[in-house]
Amino acid sequence: MNRLIRSRRKVYAQLLGHARRQPHQECCGILAGQDELITRAFPAKNGAADPVRNYEIAREEMLHLMGELRQRRARMPRHIPLASALAGHQ
């Protein structure tokens, strides 16, 4: 059973802004929160060879983002497709 993913309005606005800056490319980053609520977004640059069809966070940037997650004591609840996060804002 699929459970609804929710996000705070501020996070939703941040995700939309990130996606709109490059509307023809996949956007990527890390979403953090608790249970089914996304409370923080950590946008990342899409470093994929074909960013129109794929997304990939560069290893160095991923390590930096994971360090930021630890520093802020944030958690990644699970892998969440961006479309799910955008659909379930709160």
C-alpha cells in the first residue's frame, strides 16, 4: 500500500523553485524529514550525462549533503520520488 508523502509548504515552494530553474531537466537533491513528512530539502546540481532523462548527484556533492544532514540531525525517511513529494505538500 502506498502511503501519502507530505511536505511543509516552505519545502514545497523550495522544490518548485528548484525544478522551475531548469524546467527541461530532471532536478535532484535529498529530502529529509520524519515518518511521512518532509521537513527539509537539500537541492543538488544534476550531474548526469543526460540531465533531460536522468538525474545523478556528483559523489563530492553527495558527501557534502550527507554531512549537512548529519550536522543538522536530519533523516532521510526513505527514497522518495520528487513527484510524490510535490504532490503531497502540506
